[in-house]
Amino acid sequence: MDGRRRVVRARNPFQRCRGGSGRRVRLGRRRGAWRLATQGGAQCLGRNDCGTLEAGKCADIAYFRIDDLGWTGVDVWFAHGIHFNDAEVDRVAESGSGVAHCPSSNMRLGAGMCRVSDLVRAGARVGLGVDGAASNEDSNLAFEVHQALLLARARETSPQALDARGAWRLATQGGAQCLGRDDCGTLEAGKCADIACFRIDDLAHAGSADAVAALALAPPGRAETVDEDTVARELAATSAGLRGA
């Protein structure tokens, strides 16, 4: 099965012209785009001329206008989802939209903290992402599980905010739900054998009675599925060529 899917992505429709953002949605859906992706609540815009429904303020950029632009629905996911208010958390869940939580990127950029626990409690589809190389060179999803677990607890100052299984659920079932994939995300008969195996007989995991918690609290090394040395050399050569261009 070809795993590739057609996705329409807008960098941030709330910072672009309203008409153009609406056209992207209509075009993508008309052309059979499998998913629509954009940033939602990713940044505080640093503006005082928008964000609330008040006379004299611009309503086109406010996040509560996402419905008007068509950027909600079961075929939509938002990257980051940091600065959602209570009403927006509920609307994301109600509309069936997804959120790709990128904890390491958000912390590195000082962008803020996603309300993961609130979104999950509201019934939203929440998955994990690594963002891009500009804010996360490692791209290690297992490490994002660790980061998501700690960040959720720090945000709510409670160890009950997110447990290890909940964190791994974001990376597996949650991600599949965001992508609209019902053929993977859980280990069940008839689903794709989308399996990664990690060793836990090393020093970092010694003495742990709960293997799932151990993998979240002490994130494992990569599951090696490619020749990483070769790939690293090719990437380094390409990068050097781009710098010299």
C-alpha cells in the first residue's frame, strides 16, 4: 500500500488574506486532498488590533474566525495548538479537528505550551509531531513522548496531567486519528504492522517494573530501520552543497 497522501497546507491562514485561505480549503477539498493542515494557535501575534470582537478591531486574523475560513473539520489538523482559549478547545473537539503537538519545538522556540490534557478531555484528536529541522534536528518521536509527558505535568503542576500510556497514545493512536488512518495506530488484527521495537535491558531502564512508563520516562534510542550512517553522510553532503550554492 502506498503510504503517501495528498495534503493541502497553509503556513498560517490567520495571518494571510482571508479570501486566499478560503480558496485553499475549497480547492483542496474539490481536488480530493486527503487532509488539510495549518498552524493553529501557534504564536501570540503581538497585535492589539485583533483577537477580540470589538469595534475598530480586525476580525480576520482572530482564531475564532477559523470556522469562517473553512479550516475546521474531520479532515483538518492544526500544528502546535498552543494559544487556544476555552471556547476554541471545545470548538476544535466539536468540529473533529486534530492537533499535532510538538513539545520540543515549542519549548526551544519559547512559543508556549499546548493544552494537551484539556484538548484530550474535550475529546479532540491529539497526536505528536517533531516539527521541522529548523526547530528540532533530532526528529525522534520517542523523545517527544518523553517531552509531552513532562511538559503537560509542568503546565498543570500535576503528575496526573498526563501519564505514560497517555503520552504513548498521542504518538500512536492519536497520530493515526489526526491523519484519518484507521488502518494503523493500534496493535489489532487486520491493521498494518506499524511496529517499533526498543531494548529496555540497558542501564537507563534497569529495575523498572513498568516497561511502558520506562520508555516514556527514559526515552529510548532510535529504532534503526535504515542505514543511518549512509543517510547522515548524504544529508551532510547535500547541506554543504546548498550552503555553497
